[in-house]
Amino acid sequence: MTASIVGWAHTPFGKFDTETVESLVVRVATEAMADAGIRAADVDEIVLGHFNAGFSPQDFTASLVLQADPALRFKPATRVENACATGSAAVHAGVKSIAAGTAKIVLVVGVEQMTRTPGPEIGKNLLRASYLPEDGETPAGFAGVFGGIAQKYFQKYGDQSDALAMIAAKNHANGVHNPYAQMRKDFGFEFCRSESDKNPFVAGPLKRTDCSLVSDGAAALVLTDSETAKTMGKAVTIKATAHAQDFLPMSKRDILLFEGCTVAWQRALEAASITLDDLSFVETHDCFTVAELIEYEAMGLTPRGQGARAIKEGWVQKDGKLPVNPSGGLKAKGHPIGATGVSMHVLSAMQLLGQAPEGMQIKNAKLAGIFNMGGAAVANYVSVLEPAK
């Protein structure tokens, strides 16, 4: 039984001193149900994606969704977590409940509030998504982990600083048109390429413009089965999903391959009976620009070591053969961890129904690919979406 997205909600991403995890959850849950045209009483199951890892003093958070409406009381509600892929883990859990027939309508919410945490603690919290016995003392936290990956990539394939700056510039230019994006400024290639007081090196060859943002925000969507979706006001079908979990220690794998990403893409494309060439656009996990670069290769867009071609030859630009991150990606949109994967599904659904904001809309979008990653290519989730027929 295929699941369809029939309603959604999305806060802007950014720094919100007056919001809490609870207020963000309540807001998007309420708005998503209203957007789908359902009552709280219609919901059969609730899935909350919330990473936390110390960002919020309130941990046990699944029941916060019930605060949106008293009629949600006694509904099954579960919090899921899989590092930076937490949002997609929540969506996929809801899809499985629909497929199993244990729920007809599932409310999926993703949330994170990160900006109230002091800087050093942010780094420590994020580093918990690495293998602590090997990487727990990495300087600069997770930026240090990916800075090390970038250094290894440069050593093997040559200096890719131009390609990384082009990826950053592309995503910032795209983010200008996304009203939900935390940073809506076109910095241009030269700024992203050059070291400066405003764009210093953070870790290895990665500069500030190579790193995603620390963010607050939430997104939610309503899932139902394909038959019920036909009676709803709008519907986007989740044509295929795939999840590939890899070893946590990077020492047990070749980190430049992102093999879990490759496996997840292969499984999802096979399940959808399509190829990469059939996709209209992709939202991919650019936690750092080097991640997007390697993901071009892992998804099969270019051969290994040639990811720079995809950006330098314009393939992944908004008017290219496979636009990547028309939303601005994590780079410009922001990365409130538990919300990121849900956000990717919401913004992709908007694209497929022609409802994306002006300037962000991909013309004649027919098929969307989503890749959301937890850790350094450890938790790998792919979804393929299409408008309901």
C-alpha cells in the first residue's frame, strides 16, 4: 500500500528566542492537519523526529505533539532519532505504518531548537553522532570530521576548493528564493572561495561558507494511503523509500565512497523502477559542501573523483539537467536536525504540485529524489516522490 503526503506545514528556519520545542511542534502539527483538511480525531498515529542530544532540556518529547489538540490524547506517539537523518527516519516510519495497514492517517513532525545552546556545547552535541572512541576528541566537532574527509578527498583527487565554493554559492543563490531559509543572501563564488574575516577556515579546507547553519525550526506532514489520498484536496505519492545503515566507525569503511548513500539510492531507484535521469530535481544532504560533492558521485551522477564536473558544468544548477538543492539546501535553509528530513519532503512535495515559492519552482517537476544522511554517511535515507495520479 503506497503512502501519500496530503498536507504539510513548515516554519522559517533560524534563531528564535521566543520559541520552544513545544511551541514549534504545536504550530506545525496544527497547521499540517488544517492544510490536509483533517481533524485531530482522524489521526491514527504520530511520529516525532527529534534528535536533541542535549540541545533541549526537555527530552521525552513525543507527547508534546498532543498539545496541539486535546483530540490527539491517547493516540500512539513515538519519537524516532537517527542523527541528522532523524526527520526522514520519522517520515519512513510513518510510511511503514501506512504500508502495514496499522494506520490510515499518520501525522509526522520534525523539530529541533539548537541556537539556545552555547557554541562549544553545540560542537560537543553534534559530535555525539560520530564514533566517540575514534572521533570524540576531534577539534571543531563535526566540522572537524568533515574537514578531515575533505582533506582526504583533496589528497586523492586534487584541490577541490573551487568546486566547494561553487556548491556553496549555488545553494546560497537558491536560498534567496526560499522564504523558509535561514540565510537568504547570494554571497557569490568569490566570497565563498576566498578566506576572509567573515569567511575564515573552520576545519581543514572547509571555510564558514562550507558549513551548514545552526538552526531552530520545525516541519510537519500528513500521510495517508493512496486510496484515501484520492479523496483529499492534494496528494503527493511516496513512490519509493530506502534506508541503508553503515558502520559507525569510519575506520571500517572507505569514507570517500559514501557507500551507504550509493546503496540507498540504488534500492530506491530500483523500487521506483526509474533511473537517476528520470528525476526532475534532488534535495540532498549538504551538511558540508564536501558532502554534496561526494554525494554527486555516490548517487551515480558522476564517476568517483569527478563530482566537481556536476557543479562546474552546470548540471546541478536550477536550470541544469538535475537541479540539486533548489531550496538552498542545509547550507542556506538551515539544519535544525530533527526537522531537516521532514522539510526536504515538504519542499519537494510543494515543487511537484507547482506550489513552491516563485523563483524556487523547478519547471515541470515530475519526480523528486531526496537524500538525508545521519553522521558521516552512516544513516542513509532516500525517498522518491511524484504527484498522485
